[in-house]
Amino acid sequence: MAKKIKILVVEDESIVGEDIRRSLDNLGYHVVDIISTGEEALKNVAALEPDLVIMDIVLHGKLNGIQAAELLREQYDIPVIYLTAYADDSTLEKAKLTEPYGYLIKPFEDRELYSTIEMALYKYRIENKLKKNEAWLSTTLNSIGDGVVATNEKGQIVFINTIAENLTGWYQEEAIKLPLKKVFQIVNEESGSPVSSPVKKILKSEVVQELEKNINLVDRKGNAIPIEGSGAPIQDEDGHVHGVVLGFRDISEKRRVRKALEERDEFNFALFHYNPIETVVVDLKGRVIGWNKMKEESGDRLPKLGDLMYKDYAGSHEIDMHQELLNCIQTGRVKEFPEQKYMERFLHITIAPFSAGAIITSVDITERRQSEKALKESEEKYRTLLKTSPDSIILSDLKGDVIYISERTLEMHGYTDPESLIGTSFYQLMDEGDHKRLKQYYNKVLSEGLVKGEEFQMLCADGSHYTGEINMALIKDTGGDSTSIVVATRDITLRKKVEEEKASMQMQLLQVQKMEAVGTLTGGVAHDFNNLLTAIQGCADMMIMKTDEGNELYREMREIQDATGRAADLTRQLLLFSRKQPMAFSTLDLNRTVENLLRMLHRLIGEDIGISTAFEDDLWAMKGDRGTLEQIIMNLVVNAKQAMPEGGTVTIRTDNIVLDEADIKRNPEAGKGQCVRLTVIDSGIGMSQEVISHIFEPFYSTKGPGSGTGLGLAVVYGIVKQHGGWITVNSEPGKGSTFEIYFPAAAGRTIKKEKEIEDVDKLQGKGERVLVVEDENTVREFISFALEENGYDIFTATTAEEAFTLYLKEKGNFDLVIADVVLPDKSGVQLVKKLLKQRKDQKILFSSGYTDQKSQWEEIQKMGFQFLQKPYPLIAMLQTIRNIINQS
């Protein structure tokens, strides 16, 4: 029994709806429901699953019948028949837009209702079948590997598959109804000129046509793609042509493969023709069919095509080479003749068969044989030299095992049988304490090729020793590969003894020269440091002169004075050290040393960085130099500040610690026993292991040019070592840094140093004119300001030339000239000599931060002028100036 067609009726007039139900029941249809609004129809249609909807155009509610029908078509693909009492043109035009499957105009007969429903269902089934066919065809065309484009008889695109979309850059929804020439643009590969569309030719001829050769498809982005393909007419069952279908493919890969094959053929030809070895090709019967360029240029008589190889051509061999050739061709095996004599020459001949014959290569080895003969003669000469050499000569493999040992080696080490040492380790001929170092030099010669003049303690068979000077050289074969190591050892025991005596006599001279060099360096450091201290100390003195003792600023200025004094102590101790004099060590309390620096450290690092302290209450005493210990603390805190550009916290800790053997194993520099530990921690940017490995090296700095000398931590390291201590660093990028310094603890009580307090008298000037010649800005500004504040009329210059020009301009009208000894262009002494030529009674005061010959102290004394050594207190400067000016 056939299944009844299910129909949904959407009608807001219930009487009309029931009337339609009765008619449909009589006609054999099944009414699933009668709904009065479009909204309700959309809500229930999925559950009711009707095969067709009869929709009144005019409905109550927000949606009219046309709107509801459009939504049903879009969402559920259900055929709709419109039911209306209005047949005006406007209503019909709106209804057409929703593509209905029929119209019923009230009132209607059952026959009209039946015919309209059946036609609608038939139309719907046909359309579905067509859609399936189109989907099948689209899937089929999209699955093939070529691009496919179909057009109608007007040349407009009606279909384009995925491959064609990718090649043209046009999607199907964009390309449909566009002219073919807009999407499928083809041009001549060489000229780039457009190629006419193949559609017209195919429509006219009604037969399959190949696309033109050497054409490019220009895609939507303008890229040219080489293609090939064909086109065919689209015909119906009656043979009428309704359009054209084009099939085409990208032949870029095909061309690439073809080009690769051509290049391979060219390569093979070049490999054969330009091979630097003489090559002849023969066929399966041994007849010559070709030869390469090297054969042509060899100077030999060339064969003729068709000559039997080694019979008609090159037959003067000692063996039957023609038969050997035929055997190789027959067996298919390659055969070599390493030293085949041919007339007066020797050839290395190789016969390599292949499917069509054989390739014969010939290399003239006559010169090589001669070289080998010469090499044997040379080896004999070197063997004689080894026997007569006064040095021990040993040849070892790369691991150090003996390959050859000279007779002299046996004599020097007290052995008689060379075989007893061949194959054994060279290390057994050396004192065990030098084995580790010898391994290092073996590795070094493997990497560098040569190690010269290294001294080792050599071991003899009877247990005695001698000092040997070893030279090692790496031996390589002709291919550049390392094969062995030659070790030449000379007994330098006597020479060493003489050198030690000579070294002992020269020790004092070397020490003097070294200290002279150190003194030169420290003198330069002292000069710059003393300039800075002069300005700092002078400014502090001026502030103290203007401040009551009860004022808090007075106490702070006194602290600056004390700090300047300690800094001056550091400079003096540096100079003492350069003369090989010990630092002033005393028993110190490290806690008190840190506490005395805290106020200065707060001023030094600024407000954005905090200082946290944690001191051991009963901290052990230590032996140290107070000034240099303060320098350690300041350098580490400054280093911490620079590691925290955005602010942070510096933590300073002290504690007692006892180190044992395990601690010494972890850190070879550590000492055993009681220690005082100073720890400085920052919360800064941290350091990598690469930076830590270089951090204590002099002049190593991670800052840019002009941002540091790279000496701060090197100085810290040096001072710690002079105190018999050691320092460790722990840091990671982004996790801050921790510096731990260990000092040996000391027995005894700490020494308190009382502050020295001086009363400063104010010494005023009376308008005297003073010329200050000083190249250091801070010192010049301090002197100028201090003297102006104390009643002097000041003129300044930075160079000798500038000072002399100013002196002439002012016609020598100066009560005093204060000149730095070392100036950028000339010395202060040279300047003063020029000034004295202008005015013999000119009063002069010299000053310098140098303490060596650069200060020219002896010459200044001879000239009878006074001298101020930087740094100097303000009171000393004012007193000296006053004394000089007051002299008659």
C-alpha cells in the first residue's frame, strides 16, 4: 500500500482550514495539522515532517505567508503551494521571489487542488533529482586531478572545479556567469600576448580541440602558470551544442622533471667529457666508440672509431689487455690494473663494464712511482738522522702508545731493548706528577699541530729523573688526516741549573722593574683619584666653615671629611703597595666597619634602592686593613646599584662560619677553620654563567662604552686575596646576585680609632686677582668657588695655551697663579717659565695629584715655589695662598 502524502495547512480561517482538510482527505492525502500563523508553522514543521505545505499568503501574526514560506524553503527545503483570495500582480510578484511550487486561488475545486498538489510534488522530485545529479557531477569533476571549467554557448562560466579554482584564483561562486576570458586568461609564454579563447573554435567545429602550445595561465594575482589541456563541446541527446568544457593542468612540475633530466644528461656528458682522467668507451665487442677531452689532450695518438681496443690501438702492454677487456665485458665485473707497464710508462687502468660495453680509464702513475722511490730514499736519510740525533725521538700514535723509539732515547732512559717499549704508553717515561699535564699537551698538539719548549720531569729505568724539554708535532697523511705524533726530548738538566742561578741573580732587578711599572700605573690612578678627593674634601671644608657645630649638617660634613680621609688613605696605601710595603693590618670588627659606611652608602645609591642589614651579634674579629675593606663594601654596593636600574634592595650580612674538608673540596680556594663571612645580596637583573666566569677579570665589563672601567670587581678580588680570603658568586638572569666573601677569623680585640677634630680658621682674601690653571673640571670649579667665597677675584684656564693667552690679555695683572703640574698640552712648569719671562716677580703655587716624577717636585723646589699635594684640605690651601701673597 502506497504511503500517503503528508500535508501541513497554514490557514488563519478555521472554517477554510477544515474545508481544505475534508477535500484533502477525500483526495487521499493525510493532513498532519492545520496551523493559523507563520511563527507556529516554523516552530512545528520539524516535528510534523510534512511532504508539502499549503500556505495562505495573508496570515495573522508577525510573519505573512510569503515570509513564512521563504524561511521554510531556506531552513527545511519543503515545497510550498500558496493559497490566496488575492490575485493581484503585486502579490504574485512578491510570491514569485520565494519560488513556490503552485498557486490556489480561493475558491477552488477539488480537481484543481489535486492537480496543483501533484504538479508541485512532481516538480519538487525532479528538482531534487537534478540537484543530486549536479552534486554527483560536481564531486566527480572536483575529484579529478585536472582543472575543469564549463561554459554555456555564450562563453559564460557555469561550472569550475576545485583544481581550476586553485589555478585561476577564482572561487566558483565568484566565477559563475562571468565571461571565460576574465577567469581563464591565457597568454603566449614567450611574448606574453593574449591568446584567443578556445571556446569559439570548439563551438564552431563541434569537435575536441587541444589548447595552443607554450601558453601560460595568468591567475587572479598576476602569476603566470604554464599549462596544457584541451576543450570539448557539451552536447545534448539531440546533438545540439550548449557549451564547452575545458580541461587543463599545471605543467610546472612536468617541466621541472624534464629540465632535471636534461641537466642530468648534461651533467653526465660533462662528467665524461671533461673528466681529468683519460677515458675511452668501447662496445660489447671491444671496439672504440668514443673518448673524452682529456684523452684528446694527452698527446698520445688517438684511436679511430671502430678500432679494437688493445689490439688495433694501445697494444704494447706486457699482458693481453684485449682479452682482459673482453673478459670484463663478459663477466660484468670491474677490474683494476694498478701498475700496468706501457712502453716507458706505468699506467693505472680500470675497466668498468656496463650494458652496452665498457668504460676504460687510464692514469699515468710514472711520476708517482718516481716520487715513491724518492720518498724511500728520503726516509733512509731521516732514519740516519734519528740515529745520530742528540735528542730522544719517539713516535707515538694519537693515544700516546709508542710506535718507534730512537737509540738515543734508550740511552737517555737506561733501556737496552727497544721492543720492550714499543706498544707501551709514552707516559711511563715521565714522572707520574706530570701525566695530567702531558695529556693536556697531547690534546693541544691534536688541535694546534705543534707544541714547543714544554718542560717535564722524565723518568729513567733506574728511578732517577732528568728535566726534559719536549717538542711535539702532529704528523698527517697526504689526505690531511692525523696519523701520529713525534715527540723530541732534550735533556736540559744542566741548562736549567745555570738558568736558575742566573734567575736568582736577576730577581732583584726584575722586582725593581716590576715595581717601577706598578708605580707608574698607581701614580696615574692616584693622580685622578686625588683630583676627585681635592674637590670633595674642599667642598666639605667650605660647608663646615659655614655651619655651626650643633647643626646636623655639620656632623654630616664631618663624616664626608672622614670618608675623604679614608679615601686618601687608600691612595696612599696603593702607593705603599707599589713599593712592596705591606698594608696597615689591624684587628677589626667587620660589623663596625660596615656600620660606619651605612650613611655614606645610602647617599651613594640613591632613594630608589633600600639597604637591609643582618649582623652576627658576636662576630669574630679579623685581621684587615680598614680602608681597603671599606673599598670592598662600596664597590659591591655600587655594583648592586648598577644591577638594579629600576630600584630594589641591597642586603648586607655578616656571620661566623666554620669550614671543613667538604667545603674545601667544593671550593679549592677555600681555607679550613673559623671564618668571618660578608654577604652582599641584590635583587637585580642577575648574571649568566658566561658573565660570572669573567667577572673578576680586569677591564671586563658588561656595560657600554663610557659606563665603567671594569676594574671594580677586579679590585675587590685583589683586596680579598691580600687579606688571605676568597670570594664566591651565585647568580641567575632575573634572580639577582649574591657575593660571599670569607675572611680568616683572628684572635684578639678590635682597635677603635678616635676621630681627629680640627678647628678651621677662616682666611679671607682682599680682592686679590688669582689665575687658576687646572684641566680637571671638578678641581677647577672647587678652587674657583672656594677662593671667590673667601674674597678673591678668580680667573680660570684649562690648558697652558689658554692660560698664557689670558695672562697676556690681562697684561700679567695677577697676584697669584695656581698651576697644575700636568696639563693637556704642556706641563705647568713650562707654562710658569713662559709667564716669568713676562713678569719676573710673578707669585706661583704648584699643585698635583701625581707622586712620581710627573709631579716635577725636584725642579719646583729648585725654582723656589711652593707645592700642594692633592688632596689637600681647604684650610691648607687658604693658608698657603695667604702666606705666598703676604710675602714681600
